[in-house]
Amino acid sequence: MINYIMLYKIRKKVKKILKEKIFEEELATTPTSCIGCVADDISWEIYYLLKEKNEKD
């Protein structure tokens, strides 16, 4: 079962990190860049990695 609260918290933190990196010019963007889309993709990957880790323990 998907824990949407955990996924939301991960996404919020990832989005904050991405915005900081863009502000510090450590991450390049284009006018059509979708920060939310990138944050969603990264968040899902982190979520599944954490879920796999918890299942192994």
C-alpha cells in the first residue's frame, strides 16, 4: 500500500532542495523546466527505495 503522507513529505523536501540548487546555480534549468515533475519522479524513486529497505529489515 502506498503511504501518500510519506510520499508528500519526500516530495516537499526534494522540491525544496531542487529550488535551492537552482537558486545557487548548481542546477541548470530551461524556460520549459518543470520542477514539480522532476520532484515527483525523484520522490517516487526515493519512496520505493525506502519501501524496499523497510521490507528487507
